Amino acid sequence: TLPTPGGPIQVNRAVVEGDAGGQSLIYFWYRIEGRHEVSELAFQTRSAGFARRLVGLEGIPITTMRISTGVGADKAGADARVTRFMEEVLS
């Protein structure tokens, strides 16, 4: 969960190893029709009109949101950087 000025949002979180051995902290989620979702499947199961949209009768505005930062030796510091960024950007 990431705090934002509009309230907390659920996100996916991963720490990945880079080619040079460094780690990156990555948060990602989807913005679907104005809502933040951790999975596009969550949207599909709640939307009665999804089948019509899927076959192209209606467009679905979906954006993948991703924020990443280097971890270094301080994973808590990386989380704090992302939290501060989210508060600034989504204010």
C-alpha cells in the first residue's frame, strides 16, 4: 500500500536484480478507467461491460504505472523515496 494525498492505493512491489548486480525497488499498478488497480483482472471481474470492450466495441483506457528506484544498502530508504515521490506527484 502506498499513501497518496487522495488516500492509500494498493500496488505490486518487487525487488529485482540488475545486470551489474545492483537491486532496484519497483512498484507497479494499473490505472483503469480512473481507478488504481493492482491487476487488470480485478477490473475484468467487476466490469459487466468488459466482454463488449474486449472485442473492440468500446475502448478501455488502461495505463501501466511504474515507479522504481535503486536500493543500494538501504531498502527502507528506497521505500521512503518512493513514498515521498508519490506524495509529491499525486498531490
